[in-house]
Amino acid sequence: MVTREDILKIAKLSKLSVDENEIEQITKDMSEIIGFADTINSAVEDEDVEFDDINDIVNAFHEDVVVDSYDREEILKNRSGGENGYFMIKRRKVK
Amino acid sequence: MERTFSKIKHIKKLFETKQVSCTELTSEYLDRIEEENKVLNAYIRITGEEALQTAKKVDEKIARGESLMPLEGIPMSLKDNISTNGIETTCGSNILKGYVPIYDATVWNILKNQNAVLLGKTNMDEFAMGSSCETSCFGGALNPHDTRHVAGGSSGGAASSVAGNIAVYGLGSDTGGSVRQPASFCGLVGLKPTYGTVSRYGLIAYASSLDQIGPIASCVEDAACIYDSISVYDSNDATSRGSRSKTSDKLDRSIKGMKIGVAKEFFDGIREDIKKSIEKAIKVYEDLGAEIVYFNMPQIKNVLPVYYIIACAEASSNLGRYDGIRYGYKSELYSDVNDMICKTRSEGFGKEVQRRIMLGTYVLSAGYYDAYYKKAQKLRGSIIRAFKSAFESCDVLLAPTVPTTAFELNFTSKDPIETYLTDICTVSANIAGLPALSIPCGFDDKGLPIGMQLIADSFEDAKILNAAYQYEQQMNGEIYKHCNGGEII
């Protein structure tokens, strides 16, 4: 059973702000979904099976070699605001 | 409307014999897009200028008498979660509106080097989270067979573009069925390759241990040709392996003696007419000399909750990067940094994405991790083992792709669980990293296509393409008749 407090806590951890009017509906939906997820707790897994990877893929490390990278200004074009190679977050009060 | 769908091979012949130029063909597709896309909403961005520039290059090569690469000059579409340098890539989300990648995804890099003609970026469920394309911030893509129905999801735009004949093929991505389900809904062939064979570099992540890029095409031969081109080892993707061998030269192999496994659990809750179509397909395989092996796989009943727990857990982490600071949408009114991030995410992400992030956060949070995430990972191990064991006695498995045909519009707005349940047949291949393919096998009483699925062991992509091709040949075009509103040449 998911409570209103659970939703507020998960929203905070998820960095999402939940609209007061929507909490009830979200709590209801999440309860149903968690109830659905709960069905795995009656399932029996193979005792000696630990999942660690699929298709035997292991970490593929490569040498730490410095290569040409992207132009900083080019990368920063996608940011909203900011100048001189910096990101900018304004300190503002909600109106 | 009577249409002719051209196979890649046929188009190449037209180029080589100079019956049509690449520029003429590209212009024809662009003209059609202008008309058809108003209804289908398959494309969310059309790249006509770039397409014509590439077409010109191809025509110059043909004029010089140079031979063409496998996908050279073929007009195609890319799902909008595949990064394209200089072309806006949004993942169907408001949070990425205006985002222009500065690099190409490896798959697009490969195709670009082959002078593939990119017609545009296709519509999708937001961050690939959905089964109807309706969670897209651009509205859903419609099914060309009947526009009162969805094209499917999440690669709905890709399927709509191919079935609507406004692209020869499309690349989509499949995390839990997002290539196979829309291919099934639109009467097409959709391949989800073995995990690791196609590079994920530049594919905007949903659930990294499940995501895989795959082709949606109008026939098996085209799907094999595209897979052969894109399944290349890539050092930029730590999980990349590349493919073991080419698949297109194995399509003609006889499947006499091939063992086809049918797990009864895949048929639970499947609509009767779909069951009947699959039974007919099984009969066709028997006629082709395959041996049908019926068996039980009780692990199937766990696949959906296991999938949703793992996928959402990974999504909650992968989508943590959208904070409004480095790229994408940023909220205008906020009191401090944390408030800015929360508001940006709540205003930028749609409801379904927020729901999945919250579910993922919940199953990973202290006190719930062991009961959900850890348990799901253990069950994932059991599911993988069950498949490995099945492949000890079978070459391929045959199952439905989706329990229904294409949903009517506004399906997603209903109960979320009801939507999740429709992924029952497709998610196992992602959980176990296996190759799986959907191919049309009939129609329902409304004329909507029915798809069947073939699954093989890891790196045996050639086997399912071979089995699908043999079925397609045996049906002699029957499965495509009125399916795409025309014939395939």
C-alpha cells in the first residue's frame, strides 16, 4: 500500500514536484503499479542464480588515451543562458 | 489506395539501370511525406534539404559508374531518440525540445557513411515509454491501415513511415518490444537484434541493459540487409560485441529439420483470432519440414513485473541527467537550484515518464531495494536460464508478438497496468538479451495486421531471419496483401 507520504518522499528523491491536486490520483496509480510489481514476491527464483550480466558481456576497458574532443563552445550551445564558458542559474523568487 | 512498396534490392537495380535517379526518388518520397504526414504524424522533423544533398552525391557516384554500398541512396527514417549531429533530437519530449546533438549515434554514422538518405526523424512515445506512440509531446503517429488506430509504440513513427510508404525502412529502438509491437500493428517486419550486436552509442538511454536499436522494414530481406550493415563492433559502447556473421546470405537455407519451440504460456490471454493465425503459421512451418516442439515455460508469468521493475529502475537513473542546466528545457520561475531542477523536470516530462521515474526510484529506495530490484534481478537470471535451456532442444521459439491488433486511439489514457500487460510477449527477449523478430501472419476481421514473433538464442539473429524469410516465401506475398494496401516488388 502506497501512502501520500510515500509519494511525497519518492517525488523528492526523483526531483519532481507533485501538484497538490494530483497527489490522490498519483497515489492511486502507484498503489496499483506497486501491487502489480508485488506479484514477483510470490515467484521462486533459481537458488543458485545471480544475475550479473547478459550475453557474458564484461566491462570493456580501453587505454586512457587523450584524444581530440568536442569544442567547448559547441557543447555549451545547448544550454539555456550562461556566458564565457559557464552555465548560469539565476537566483530568483517565484512570483 | 494502391501502392507499390519497393525492396532495397529493387531500388538499387532502378538506380544502376538508370531508370530512376536517387534525386527523383528522394523528391518523390518528400512530396509524399508532405501530403501523407499531415494525417499520419509519422515524422516530427523532415530533413528534405539534407536528403536531397545526399541524393545528389549518390547520383554523381552512379554517373561515374561507381558501385553502390548496400544501403546507399535508400530513403529512410530515424527514430527521434537516435542522435543526429546538427539535427534536433527530442525523444518525443518537451524537456528536449530545441536540443541539437553535436555528434552522431554510431548507427547513423554508419548509415551516413553509406550515403543513406535521411528523410526525417520519426515520432515516438516520450523517451520510448509507451505502447501506442501517444505519450509523444507531438501527439501520436497513426496506423496507415486504419487511421482510427494507433501505429503502436514506442517506435510508432518509424512503423507508420514504412507502412505509409513514406520511407523505405526506419530504424527504431526496442526496450520491451518497441520495434516488434509497432511492426506487428502495421504489418511490417521488425527486428530486435541480440543485445550488444548494434551499438547503442548516441541512442538516448531509457533502460541501458534492455535497449537495442533495430530495423523496421517491409520485408525480411530488407531487415537482414539493414541489420548486416549496422551490426558492427563499436568501442564507444562498452557492451558492444558486433555480429558473428552476415545474415542475408543465409536467408535461402532450407529449414527442413529446424526445431521450432512453442511455449504454451505465451498464448495465455491472447485473442482467439490471433491464436488461430499463429496456429496457421505453425502449420506452414510443418509443411516446410520444421519440427514443432511444444513445452512449458512457467517463468513467462514473471516477465512483466520483472521488466517494469528493471526498466523503470534504470530509467530513474538515466533520466536523472535532465536538470535544465546543460541542455533542454529549463523552467523560468524558481527560488533556488533544487527548485529549478524539480520544476524543470515536472514541467518538461510527461505524465507517463514521471510515473516510471517514480516507480524506478521507489524500487531502488532504502527498504524496498531487496524486495523489488534485487528480487527482479534474480528472477531475470532464472528467466535467462529458462531460455538457455529451451534453446538446448529448439533452434527458434515461435510466439505471438502482441495479444491484440492495433489499439484504437486514446488507448494509453486508460489504466496504466492494462497498457503494460500488452507487452507480455515481447519483454522476455529484452530481459534475456535475445534476438527477436516480428513478421505479419494474417489479419483480423477489421483488416488490421496480426504479427508473430520468432526468438532465437543470443547471436543467432541469422536463424530467425532465415526462418522468417522461408515463411514469407512460402506465403508468396499472401501476408502482405492488402496489408500495406499494395504489393511489394
